[in-house]
Amino acid sequence: MEDKKIKILIVDDDEIVRGTYADIFRQEGFEVSEAVDGLDGLDKATREIPDIIFSGIIMPRMDGFALKEALAKNVTTSSIPVMILSHMGREEDRVKAQELGVKDFIVQGMVMPKQVVERIRNIFGSAKYRIKFSANELDASKLAQEFHFGQKFECSNCQAEMVLELEVADIDKKEFKAKFVCPKCG
């Protein structure tokens, strides 16, 4: 996704919020489309097939949750990730978003727009890091035993030293998914 522009559809009835995020996303190199409510968003999502949808919750005609449900029922739009922007940050909205499979739940005012951009980029896999570590430090030898690696954390195919690949799971909590990979074999 790094070599092509990310197409984002912003769905919100608040013109100021929609315009603010549209400007920020354009400045960051995204291709931006806008919709004034869930029904308009569903129509545009079906026609334009964006890479991601950034939607508010409370809107006339169709709210953000109904939009997510409608997108899920259409084979063409069912795999489009949806991020929800909540103006109120209610826990019941967060739970409902999670139940519907929303990719991220943003509380306006708690997450800065630049952080939203970072979270969008993370969805498309740009937040992976490969770390070389010392096999002789702290609990490394214990880890090597538990994972049945040699003491030098060697790849079983080519004997290259394994590295730790970290993928951001939750940027705010600084949580990662981790796995060992061979830098030569993958």
C-alpha cells in the first residue's frame, strides 16, 4: 500500500470535522472522498471501493454502525476496514464497534489527527520493525530453549541469526505482536 495512495472515504455529517480530516489526510498524501451521512457513504463506498472508511457514529438517515453493518452484507465492500470517530467516547459505543469488527475506535479530542494518520498507515502494514538482539543478554538463553532454537538463535534452514519482528498491535498502549524471522529466508 506504500507505493500507491491510500483511498479514504470520510463519512460525517459535521462539515467542520469532515473538512478538517479531509485536509489532514490530503496533506499526508491520501486520496480523499467525502460523504455527508451513512447512506451517502454507503453509496460512495459501493461505487468507489475505498481502501478504508473513516466514519462518525451519529448522523441523519444512517449512522456509522448501520453503515458498517450494510458494508458487511455486500461482498464488494465487506472487506473494507472501517474506523469509527466518536465525539462522545461512550464505552457502549466502543463495545458495539468491537462487536461489529470495526478496525479502530477513535475518540475525538483524545487522539490527535496526526495519530489517526499513523493508525491508518499501521492498518496497511507499514508498522513492522525487525530488531536484532543479543543472544547472551537477560532471558535470551531461556527463550532459546523454550522455542527450541540453538543458543545463537540460528535459522534451521540457512543458519543465519534470527531477528525479532515486531508489528504494532496497539500504538497507544505500545503493544506489539512479535515473531522470530530469518532475515535471509523470511
